[in-house]
Amino acid sequence: MNNQLTDWEIVEKYREVFQQFAKDGVIDMDKRLKHKFSYLIHRLEDVIPKLNGIVPPNRQSMYYVILFKTGAARKWVGMFNFPIKDNTLVLIPQRVIHSTLYESLQCSGYVLNFNIEFFLNNAFPSKYIVDKKVFKTSLRPWLVLCGLQQKELEEIFEYIIEENVSTLLERDQMIALKILELLIRCDRLFCEAEAIGKEFVYHPILEKFNSLIEENFTKQRSVGFYADALNIHPGHLNNLVKKHNGMNAKSTIDARLMMEAQSLLATTSFSIKEIADRLGFPSANYFTSCFTRMANMSPTGYRATVMTTRAIIA
């Protein structure tokens, strides 16, 4: 991989950053992870125990493709919060916040992350990545696969792993080709799912809506604000958002706020008042009321549950 560190040393650096900077709430890996690399691939059963079953909220200028063969976890990607089960494919665009809490360390599958420069250095135009529908932030980022679909992707992951440990001629070019094949197959899977009504693919208004939420969710929570910024009717925005992610616009805004609140509760020692202030609530009591309504438990109850889960995994 032409890195100064080995693959496992990079995983260790991730672990160290996750522990050291959890107080950030959302860890910016571009700033915190000083060691740069082109791509990284591992089997989940090897890497997840090293991270103690927890990937705290973070963002990075890397693209992720994850195939969960077996196991159970709770995954957050952008505004989406969903359970992981067997044969689940997850794709994460660059700079999108994501985190994972595994129910146990007994899991299997693959995790691949890579950056645009890797493709550019191997003479592949960036459009092969940035134009992929599966890396649009408005797309629901997971898909449950059938056995045959999972096997086809598994074969590509295994090929990349074998190529990665080899010293063969033009290894990086071959890996770039196989990653591109993986992305094309993922694109096809999501498009096929859309054709039979399981998924919805990219919409430009939702792409802008997601960006606006990231910029304003601690300050602006009304659908009207976002509809005005997008120059569309609030009702149209609601219908569009619900068609694509199953939630209306207000629930989507609240979900992003909820993700940030859960992140701060799970990864920092901030008081409830400090978290309320960071998220733009007028008081700790109002924050507690809103959080309890959305999570069906109080902020302190949620924090205690996460701590208990971590103790069990450890």
C-alpha cells in the first residue's frame, strides 16, 4: 500500500484516535489521524475486536464499503440510524458522519475504505467514484442482500485482500480495478432494488437538504427554513424526503439532532446542560424532554445503557 505504517499499525492508530478524541463528539479523522494512506481492507472478525466493538461518531475524506456477513450491530450513517443483520451491505460517502455499536464481537465480513487520490494515482478519473449513486448522501446507505449477491461481493473482497498482501507487478492498479468492479456491482444492486420498489436512488434536492441540515441543525429546526432555502414548498419537501428515507422532513432534522445528542452522551463526559447548550436548546430540562420523547429514555438513561453495553463487550 506504499504506507509508512503497516495495515495493522494503521488500525491501531484508529483505535488510539477513537479513544483520545471521543470528547470531540464527532471525530474529524482528517485532522486527528496524522498517518495518511490510500486504502485499507480487513475482515471484520479481525478488526472489530481490536476496536472493542465500538466505532465512535467520526467523519473522514474516505469512502467506505462494508459487507456484514454475520453479526448484529446498530449503525448510524448521516441521518440514518438502522440495525445491522446478516448479509447487509453498507456504503458511506466521504465526510459523512458514521458510527457503529456492535451487540457482540462475534461478527464476520469485510470493511474497505479508500480515497480519491488512490484512483487518480492509478490513472482512473475521479468521476468513476464521485458520480456513483451509491455515494450520494441522500441514498439510504444499506441494503440486505440475498445469498448469491453476498457471495459475488465476497469474492471481490477476498481477491482484494489476497492482492493486498502480494508483491505482484502492478498490484495497486489491479486493486483499483477490483474496487471499481465492487462499486459498479454495488450500484447495480441498489438500482435493481429501486426498480422493484425496495430503495430510492439519488435526488439533487435531497443532496442539498442534507448539506443544509449539517450546516444548521443546531440553530434551525423548522421545515419552513429549509424549504425556503431550497426554494420549494414545505409540503413538497416533506413528500420528497419521506419517499426517499421513510421519514418526513421534520423527523429527518430531529434525527440528525438526535444522533449528535447520542454521540455526545456516549463519547464525552459533558453534563446534560453542556450538551443542551452545544445543541442550541434553551435549557437542560427542554433538552431532556425532547430527547426522552424521541429516544423513549432520558439522556442519563441512554448514557447508562451505552456504558453497560461497553462493559459487556469488554
